[in-house]
Amino acid sequence: MANRSSLFSGRPSELVGRRVASYLIESEIGRGGMAVVYRARDLRLDRTVALKLLAPELARNDTFRKRFTHESQVAAAIDHPHIVPVFEAGETDGVLYIAMRYVPGSDLRHLLDARGPLSLPDAVRITAQVASALDAAHGHGLVHRDVKPGNILVAQGTDSDHPEHVYLTDFGLTKKSLSLTGFTSVGQFVGTLDYVSPEQISGRPVDGRCDVYGLACVVYEILAGRPPFQREDDMALLWAHQYDEPPPASEARPDISPAVDPVFARALAKSPDARYDTCLGFVAALRTAMTPGPAPPGPAPPGYVASAPPAARTPAAGRSASGPAIPEPVPAGPVSRGGTGSGRPPPAEALRPPRWAEPVFGP
């Protein structure tokens, strides 16, 4: 195998064509500060996989290796249509790796950067799939801790009713594990600051409600074109997550009802106890708030979207919102820092269902 330091040296071509464990590396498809993801060929089963190689220094921590193996096994045991299946996790030549299903298409980060805010139906449909995956993980005792657009993969769906199939990825590398390596020391905060919950920042214990917060930040960006908090530097951004109230999402575009604002306020509450208990509870409340009310008498002006007053849509304090069951899309075949949207209302053509058949980047 190539020298370990070459994994993060900026020369990914050094590993292309080489074998790692039983996988032949074909091309790089993504990288971060602690991992590089490659498209690779599983030589045993003759299939394409996404192979994530972790930074070599992570493998040198015995406690991290054990926790990494355990959490990867938990992630692999979750059978859910919106969680990227983990095929194998192991270590070779001092490097930890995870082999996962390869999902061609785009991730939500690239999609938002290329197209800006999504339509309301698209936003709810995508969010429901992610929320279902997160709640399933929580049911297995696994908290994601890093819900962000880059960890949400968007593949082509099966028909007009299911134009996309969404996968949540990156369960095997949690912030609890990384804290054991010293990466969470001062100046090396691990996480994506635009979507991190207040309890993660302060080092308090976390549960599934930290993912409710992260998901709400992502959905806010999907609708408004920017995350709920934007500041000039990282310290100011961390402060905002802990102490500032998010601006109303309805101010970002005219087709968002003010009824969604209290929904976001609850999902982004500073205290986990004040948030929705589940991610699907948040999505159900959001769907209800987005449902238009009765149209006024007479012809409605162009672009009019009627809605009930915010108070009529706000869930009762201390209770999780409930709603109709969210249908699961038919599974498709095998498949940073914040937003760049302007916050301006999208053009009329942007409100049509997206053409997932035209991905932002190729496989």
C-alpha cells in the first residue's frame, strides 16, 4: 500500500490503481480533514463500493480503534432504506477503512450550491427521508452528531412520485469516538459549525435530540438558502448557536408561511428538553405548518399561498408533534461551512420537481 502520509498529502492519484485490503481503488470522490473517500472495486464480490480511508493518526489510538469497530458494526446492523449500507469496516497496514454502498449522483451540499433553495414539496420530501433514517439510528442507540448537507446523498428515484432517493451516511465516525484522539481539544473542534447543537459545543451529553437540532439547521438552509446562523468568525458562530435566536425562516422567501417559524424555534431550542422528541415529529409539525389553509373568497392573486395563523399551527408545549405516517419511497438501485444561497425567492421554474436524472456531478 502507498505510504500512509500520502492519504492526506493532496496527491490522491498515488492510491489510484492500488489495492487496499480486498478493494482496488479507482478514483477519489471526496475528502475531509480526517478521511478520504474513494470509488473502489470489491475484488471478492466484483462490485463497486465507496471506500473511506481514515487518517492514519486515528488508527494509532487503541481506544478509538475499538470504538470505531463497535460503532461501525452497529451502523452495519441497521437495515433501513435511507441509511447507506456498511459492508465492512477494518484495518490494513495501520489504516482504518469502511466499505459502503456506492451511491451515484449528488449530495445535498452540491445540490444546494448549484440550485439554491428548494421548493417546499421537495424540502419536505427529502427531509422526511432523512428524519426516518435518523430515528431508526436512534432506535439502535446510535446518534449521528454530524447531520449536514454533505452527509445526505441524493440519488435518482424511481418515478414522478419518488423523484429522488435519499441516503444518510457517515455513521461510523462519531464525535464521541474522535474526542478520544484529542481532535476535540481547543482550536480543533470536530464538527460542522453551521449545524452543531449547543450541547455539543458545551461538551454536555447528547442524545437523538442533538440530531433534531442538526436536521432543523439543514432544513432551514434548504428553504432559506442559508443556515440559521451566519457570523464573521467561528467563535461568534458557536456563541450564536448557544445564545442567539434564529431569524424567522418566513422572512427569507414569500412562499414560506409564518406558521413554520415556531416549528423551527422549537426544533432549534437551546435546551434539548424543549425540542421535538424525534426527527419525524419535527417533520410532521413542519408539514402541517406548510399546508395551505382555505383560499379567500374571489380570485386569488398570482402566487398566493393561504395559511392559518401561526398560533393555530404551533404544537403544544412539551409534547412532540404528531401527524400522518410518512410513506417510504421505493428504494432506488445501487446506487464545511454553510450555505451559499442568496435567500431571494427562487424563480418559478425552481418550484417544479427537480430533475435528479441530471446530477450535479457524475459518479
